[in-house]
Amino acid sequence: MGLFGRSGDLSYDDLLNRLTELERRVAVLEQAAYSGNAAPAPQPHRQSYGGTGVSPEVRRLAAAGQKIQAIKRLREETGLGLKEAKDVVDRL
């Protein structure tokens, strides 16, 4: 098992999803450290679809020209930030 949970070749989207998740975790830890509260409960790992990090629903919305809905759904599914989710949807 590699540093990021598995070894081998990872797609750009997989790396982006993993980086975003690590950044989110660091932000949660920083917030807890500066607020003086105990560390928050860990969040469940987000589902990845077929190694691309993009669900069939997001792909369908993007293909139908519903980019805003696709971005919103991708953010809900993955926890990506607005810019990152927009970049992913723009590449679909």
C-alpha cells in the first residue's frame, strides 16, 4: 500500500481527489487546533467511480449541458472545492 492508500499508476482525477481530501483533512485539523476543541470525528471516505472520481450522474449532467448541476453534484459526492469541481466538469 502506497503513501496515498494504494500503489500503481493513478489518474489525474484520482490524484486531484486525493489531494483535495488531504487538504480538507488538514483544514479540519487546523480549525480544531486553533479553536481549542478536540479533533472532530473522521469523515467517511468519498466514493470514487471507476477510478475517474466522476459518477455516471455527473457525466450525464455535463453531457446534457447542465454544467452548474454537474458541478454541484460533483461537489456533493467528492467534497471538492468549486474551482476544482468546475475544472473536472470542464474536462468531461
